[in-house]
Amino acid sequence: MKYPTLYARIGAWAPIPEVEWDKAEALGKAVVFAKRARFLEPGQPADRFGFVLTGLFRAYRVSEDGVESVKAFRAEGELLGAYAEQLQGLPSATFIEALEPSTVLSFHSADLDTLEAGHPSWTQLARRIAEHHFVLKERREQEFLELDAEARWLRFREEQAHLIGRITQAEIAAYLGITPVALSRIVSRLRAR
Amino acid sequence: MKYPTLYARIGAWAPIPEVEWDKAEALGKAVVFAKRARFLEPGQPADRFGFVLTGLFRAYRVSEDGVESVKAFRAEGELLGAYAEQLQGLPSATFIEALEPSTVLSFHSADLDTLEAGHPSWTQLARRIAEHHFVLKERREQEFLELDAEARWLRFREEQAHLIGRITQAEIAAYLGITPVALSRIVSRLRAR
DNA sequence: CCTCGGCATTAACCTGGGTTAACGATGGGG
DNA sequence: CCCCATCGTTAACCCAGGTTAATGCCGAGG
């Protein structure tokens, strides 16, 4: 067992026997990413996923007219991958890029099939992960439907406080769906009150 | 087999043996909903789900300040339920309301456990459904991040063309995250061009 | 020490969409 | 047949957030 911290974290999602975990560690590869290096980028097959061991990534898209929007930040213990594209058998439409020097335990999509064939706990894990990510996205949908930019920023600051300071304000703005200028205005307006 | 159309539709998600399907039909109850009647509303336990047999529903929330935002429309063959709340063991925060006289094949959450205990195809189905709904929500997230109201309307008109005419423009506006007035403006502006 | 590149801030101006309200069309019920 | 409820339309006005651009603040590298 090389990654007990990760094992503990994932074990909370679904109870993975230690033997099974050892099989997974044998399949995965620890990969180092320099700042700005990419785990995945558009056009590449979405046939890999990974867990952040150390560091921080952002998953983002670039629209036709060149605007970057951030879908998520992923820190230690969290999952990396173009999950939606992978499920649909499409090539990635997403950049997944290190915001800090990072390390990742990286897998091929097929590794999951191998593990699932060997023990049902992996299937259970996969389902839990799908369900969890659904809940996250629905929460975000609700934020866009109900909240203006200031309220979204306040919620971000509350719920992802641990990220503030590690990422630039411009990246947060791209996550909130506004421009860096607008976020700066909001922040200073709140500071004034 | 009372609902072969539904069986065909769900069978496309995961291959359910006919015997298993018959068990499900025995657990489910066909329920009639008048227009405006509710399958579920906030505060109720999110312990049921159903499939639309005929008719049309909307799932919506009402924010603190009384604004309705529509999370989804659900027509024949589609799933009803406060899925996110159910997964989190929370009471519903969602209204699920018939927009037309409708019928639903309705289940208790526990029925799914029963079915899963009897045959693995139900587990597979549950996973597929989770994954599918994740993809839907991520697509919507992207629309809010990248598109303005006009572009969201155009995409809605394209992808959910079958709903237009069955639902009012005001309901579409609540789905797009804008006011009915704004949508009316957009529609007439496009008509003019 | 100076320079340069990346960020945040601020200002001026513009625009998409919100708000309120008046008006019209449609259609079902008495 | 008329009434009234429901919806969509349009107009006037307002404001949040976008756009562009200038300024200033580091911090890393020469």
C-alpha cells in the first residue's frame, strides 16, 4: 500500500478490500506534472482518469470565441478526467491543467473494467462517484439559475475557502462565469461595506 | 408486461430480463395526475421516483425570494424524482408538477433496493442513469458558463423542439434562467431578422 | 539593482437582461 | 355571449456585468 491517504479517502466512498486496492496501485502510475502541464486536452481520447496525490488542477473549456470557462478545481484526493466525454465515448473537450507542480496516480479507462471484473466494490465505487458528481453539477446548475455573481462568489468563498490563495482571482472568475474585472468589482464592493 | 414501450426504452439503458421487469411492474403503481398536481414537493421525503407513462412534468425550485427556476421538463418515458436530494438522504427541495394530465408508474426508493438485491441488471441501470444525468447536468453547466440567453434559447429550441408548443414561453424562460419578458424580446428579435 | 510578465484594480462607457406596467389575444366557463 | 384568467408583447427605465484601457503592484530572473 503506497497511498494510504488516498485509500482512506476512497474507502469512505465504497469499502474497497486492501487486496483490491493493491491491484489498483499496481495498475496505476504516479505521474509528475509541472505547473501548466496538462493531464488531458481537447481532441485527445478521454480514456484516462487519475487521482490528485499532491498539487492542484483546473478543468476548463475554451469556447469558439476563445473564452475560457472553468468547470472545476481539483485538489489532493480528487478525481481528474473528462468524465462526461468518457461516458459518451467522445474525445475530450476539456483541458485539465496543473495550477501547481503536482503528482497524479493515473489510470487507463480499461483499468477500471479490469478492477470491476475482479471485485464488485469497484462497481459500487463507480456508481457512487457518478452519483456524487451528479449532485455537484446539480448544485452548480442551481447556483446559475438562482444566484447573481455576487451571491455565487460568496458561496464559493464559503464552500471552497481552502482554494482561495492557491488560485488567482481570474481563475475564480472563470469558474463563476464572469470576467476578472467584474469579480474585482464585487470583491472591492464587499470590502467597502 | 403492461408497459412494453417503457420496457423498450429502459432496456436500451441496461438489458433487463423480462422476469425482472415483471417484478418491477408488480412493485410500481400507476398513478394519475391532473394538470398542476404534484408528484413531489419541498419538505416531503425524497423517497419515491417514477416514470412518466403519459403527459409532461416540470421539476422546479422556488428561491427564498419567490423566483421559480425550472431544472428540467420530463415527458413520456423519462424519470421523475428529486434525485439529488434522494442521494443525499435529504427531504425534497423540488416541486415536481404535471403540466398536462399525466400518468406515472411510481415506485418507492426501497423498491429499487429490492430489485437490485434480486438481479444485477438493476444495479447496472442505476449506474447508467446516474451517469446519464451527470452528462445532462454538465451540458447545462456549460451552457450557463459559455452562452448568453439568446444562444441558450436557440439550443433549447433545437434540442427540445418536441416540447415547444406543449409548454408556455414563461416556463421555458424559467428553464433558461431569464424572465418571460426577456425571452419574448429574444424571440421577436430573432423573428425580425 | 532593474526589468519584465502576470495580476489586480479602477474608470469610462456600453449592452443584455431585469422590472414594472399597459395592452392584446386567446380560450374556457357561466 | 360575455367575462375573466392566462399568456405573450411591447415600451420605458434601470442596473449588473462586459469591454477596453490605463495604472500599479509584486516577484522571479537577468
